[in-house]
Amino acid sequence: MNEESENFEIENGILTKLKNESLTHVKIPNSVTSIGHGAFSNCTSLKSVEIPNSVTSIGIWAFHNCKSLKSVTIPNSVETIGGHAFEFCESLESVEIPNKVTHIAEYAFRGCESLKSVEIPNSVTSIGGYAFTKCESLKSVTIPNSVTSIGDSAFWNCTSLESVIIPNKVTSIEELTFNGCASLKSVTIPNSVTSIGHFAFLGCKSLESVIIPDGVESIGVAAFKGCTSLKSVIIPNKVKNIRDSAFDNCSSLTTVTISLGLTSIGNKAFDNCSSLTKLIIKEETQKEKVFVAIKINEVVLYKTNLKNEKLQSCEDVTAKIFNTDKDKLKFKGLLYEIPKKLVPREIEDIVNSYLDGKKRKRSSKKRKSKKQSSKRRSSKRRKSKKRKSSKRR
């Protein structure tokens, strides 16, 4: 009995099933042109597989949940790799994607916990959603410049991933793309990117710096929440909206520069930024409860009105009033110390009201002094009249 009939079910060149699921090593015969849907799914004893050059496609779920699979050689003849193809291959350590593949499908390598390296060729133009989710051993990945889109959650919970360079044809970082990449120290975002999606870098606690390029127009909900090592951030001019909790719990964040185009800041956008001491604002923003339970030492203003809800519980605030004229910074006014726990309606107004308050206190003291003097004089007159009346009697 030949190898084909003994170990496999093959129909019209399509390998549909491995008959003996206890096998640890498999060599697929040359008569096979396609590995069918779920052909090796749940073959938990399979450790290695040899795929011949005759194969052009690997179907969805093809090697799904092959928990013992450590090595697989995908030949250059392969043009498509289906969704979930190697999902939960927990022992798979490396994979080289052939240079005819143009799309890495959704969930293709999700849960490959031992995957340390992956080579993506220049032929690939898109990476599907969840493609490498929970590849917890993946330290680095080179995404070629041919890639124009990266799906949501593509690298979610790649906890060992230390750095990534996003190609300059990618226009958006989708939701949850790098969520939970706890070891990610640096990320290069190209100028082509116009939006950063919800939860995109949530929980990237090793991320120390990020340059948000000038092309970005929106920053999503909790996009950088929990980036506890992030020290400073500059919001570009084109950003119109910073969504709720965008930088929540960035506990090392000391300086935030908000630029000219911003129109609104979401609720709790900078909540629990316990190290935030300097806020630079260049334009009026509209949203309540932006900063909660933080201590800002200095607010730098560029022709702006900032209402009291913006600085809830901000103590020891120092207001610095600036004006700009044709991009040339001119210092106008003085540096005023604002009393502790005093929350201003508008920064400019509070400075004036603080000074006016001092004047009022002084004038109040004067009025009190005058009243007291008047009372003393009245009292003396009454006493004098009583003495004169007593003498007459």
C-alpha cells in the first residue's frame, strides 16, 4: 500500500485528511496541490511536516491546534495561506512565508506561543486581523514596505515584542493592534498614518517614547492607556480629537504638548497621570473632566480659555500666560502662583481674580478698620454725653 492511501485522504489533488492522527512526522506526497480545510486540524502528536513544491495553497484551519508541531517548511510554490491555518500551534518556533504570498490571513498564526521569528516577504501587502495575536515569544518582526494595511489586533499580546517599524504605506493603526505588547520599547509610526485606533497601544508598559507624526488626525479611546513608561508626548497640529482615556494611567508622563488643531479632549484622557507636571496648550478645547487627580505645576497657554472642569483636583498650579504672533513667542504678563486647591474657571480670569481678591482683602481690611474707628468714635461720644448728663443731675 503506497504512502498516499495509507496515511492520507486525497481527492483531485486536495489533501483532505490525515488518516492516522497519532503520526509525529509526515511527508506530503508530490501528487498533492492543495492542503484542504482542516486537513491536519487537532493532530496534536504531529511534530514536523514536509510540504512539496507541488502545493500552491494551504486551506483554512489546515494545521489548527497542532500543539506539538515544531517545524514546517512552506515551499515557494505556495501562494495562499488560509485563515487560522497555523492557529494554536503552540510549539512552532519559526516560520518563513513564501515570496508568492500576498496576504497573511486573519488568525493565521494566533496563539503560536513559541514562535520567536517570522520572515515576511516583500510580496505581502496586507496582514489580517489577529494574525499574530498571542505570539508571546515573538521578539521582533520585520514588516516590509510592501505592506499597506495591518488588521486590528494583529500583534495583540505579543508580550516579548520589543520594537516594530510600521511601513510608510500604512495609513492607520487599527484597534488593539499592539495591545498588551508589554515589552515594546520603541515604535516607528510613519507620516502616512492618519489615525491611531482604540486601544492600539493599551498596556505597552515598556514604551518610553513615541513620535506621533504630523499626519495623524485622531487618537482613539485608551490608545496609550497604561503606557506607564511613557514620559512625554506631543500632539500634532492635525489632531482634532483625543478620545476618552487616551493617555489614562501613563504614570511616568511629565509633559504634554497639545497643538493648534485640537477641538476636543475626551473624558479622563489624562486620568491618573501622577507625574504630569507640565501642560502646554495652544488652542481652546471643549470637554469636561480632562485631568483628574493629578498635580500640574505649570500650565503654558497660547491664547486659550481653559475652564475649571479641565483641571479637576489639580493642585499647586502655576499659570504662565503667553501670546503668539506669527509663530514668534512673546512673553506677556507675569508668573503668578495660584493657591493650593484653587480650581480656576479660566486660567486668565483666576490670575486676575486672585489679584483682585488680594485687593478686595486689602480694601476689606480698610473698611473694617474704618468701621472699627467709627465705632470707637461713636462709643466715645456716647460715653461723653453720659458723663455730661450725670454732672447736670
